[in-house]
Amino acid sequence: MAVTSAYIHIPFCRQICFYCDFNKFLIDRQPVDQYLNALEEEIRQANIRKPLDSIYIGGGTPTALNEAQVKKMLDIVDRLVPLAEGAEYTVEVNPGEITMEKLTAMKNRGVNRLSIGVQSFETRLLEAIGRGHGRDDAVEAVKLAERAGFDNYSIDLMFGLPGQTMADFQASLDMAVSLNVPHISAYSLKIEEKTMFHNWYKQGRLTPFPEDTEADMYELLLDYGSRNGLYPYEISNLAAAGYESFHNCVYWKNEEYYGFGAGAHGYVDGTRYANIAPLTHYIKAVEQGNTVVKEEMNVSSAEKMEEEMFLGLRMYAGVDKSRFKERYGMEYKEVFASAVPDLLENGLIEDDGEKVKLTPRGRLLGNEVFEKFLLEKDDAS
């Protein structure tokens, strides 16, 4: 399987959000330029020859870098990562950190898509989750991106936030629609370990959001999308026609990709890997000529088939049955004979002859469905 994409991790933030469990560091007094030098060397050693179809620079927050550092980051990609004609090139940006100079530099270096970390258009909720921007900053970020010439961009929205009401979420959706946003990535809050929210949850200071209300918010999201030309091509992602994220689809189609940077994950030559996460350890490994890979896992055929199903089922188009058979030499119904009949009978998945996909009810119970596609050892043999 040819590698078609790359993810590059910039692990710096100007403020740490209470819910975030990604590998990140407050940027103050961090060796940012030294990190970029190490990142450059890691990418150089990968010796990418075949032009890629997508690249995604995420974090952390790439726009936490100053203008000179943003240009240095873009220059590294320009010199070392060949891109195919028409490739998708995305950079994550944060409201309150975007400047026209940064956006112009991105535009001039071929960046053609932005992912804007809005999360909510309600200042009260943004403060409650530790974001460093307010409602006006979020609106201005979208408008500034458009003034810089970006028509392909996504905003992140969260639901199930502490103190959030249906009216709050509806107001954020109203704002997104009024701004003609072409893509929304919407996520429910998950209380992850190693976050402030997890600490507060253990202390009894944070109560998990009611699941029924969370489901109602998700239904509201889908309704807004259908009435405003944004269709759900994946469980958490809605887009106008032609604005789907190619890079995200790489993950859901279980395809391979490079992962560069501290704490980045990749999947190359049938092996999933995770890089060293601590910043100084990552830099030191590069400078000493050692590998930055901390963990590797060779993915077995059984595991690939599992991933093909529970990743592919996230997409509304579902899993292509002929593609599954071509990849693994078996029909999906043969491999998952113990799970499929019950899922079909209970109306959680549907099979139209060409693809298998989640039903509307199955999407609401997605995690329960995905678990059914975990093979027992005897099944996998």
C-alpha cells in the first residue's frame, strides 16, 4: 500500500485547554526553533520521493508560532515534502492567533485548506473549557481566512460542554450557517485522562454531560446540516459538496500515512508507530542520530480487517465490500460471521449489496457497533 499522506505535529500552545489530551506544551520559553530543526531532520530522513495527495499540519497549535517560525515550518515542507498536483494542504489555526501575515505566508506556500479551532461561538463556554479566544475572535478568524483567499476551510465545534444548553449549541450552528462555513467537524466532549477536566471529574467538580441531551445535540447538528447544504460524510464531519477532507478520509479508509514530530503517530508498510512525546527527548534523539520512534506495532491481517470495518463504518458511504475482498481475500460477512447477522437484524447496519454502512440508529450507537467487529483469537486464525 503506497503512502499518500503526511501528518506533521507542532506541539505548542499559548494556552492549554482543559479537555485536551494531545501532546502539547506551553510555548513560553520552549526551544521552538530547535524543535523545527529536529522536525526538519526527521522529515529529511524519511526521504519522501512519491508526491503525496495530502498533508496536515496540526497540534498543539501551529499558529502559536510567530510569523518567522511559521515561515520556517512552511519552508521545511516546501523543500522536503513533494505534493501531487491538486493535493490538499491543511494547517490548523486558532482564533486570536491568526494574522494576515501568517495566512499570506501559508497561501503563498501552497496551503489551500484551514482547520479553524472555533469550538463554540459562545464566549461563556469558551472560558469554561479553557480556550484563549472569545466569540468575536472566532467570527473574525473565519472572516480573516476568507479575506486571505481561503474558500476551503473547516471549523471545529464541540457539544456536551459543561453548562452548555441546546440553545447554546443552536446559536453556534446558526453562526456557522450565517458565515457560510463549508465544513464542520463536530465532536462531543470526552473526559480524557491527563487533562484538567479529568482531574476535576475525579474530584467531583465536573459532572459528565447527560447522554440523552448529547444525542439530542447530535440530532440537531444533522438537522442543521441537511437544511443548510452540509451533508454528514462521516459521523463527526459535515461538508458542502466538494469540501470533504481528503486527509481525514485517509484515516477512515485505513490507508497509510507518515507521522512527523513529537508524539506523532504514523502508519507505514503495515506498521503503526508512535514517536517520542517529551519535547526535549525528541530533539535529543534527532540530534544524536537515534530513532524518534518510541513504539511500533506490526498490524496483523486480522487487525487490519477490524480497522477496515470500524474506521470505514464511520463514513456515511460505508465500507466498500469489493475493496474489502480485494484487500483481504474474504467477504466481510465470512470474517465477521458471528457479528453481522445480529447487527443487521437489530437495524444497526445495512448492506445494499455494494457497501455496508451504519443505519441512523447505528450511528447513535457507533461505539457499540464497532466493538462487535473485534475478532476473537479463534475467529482471527
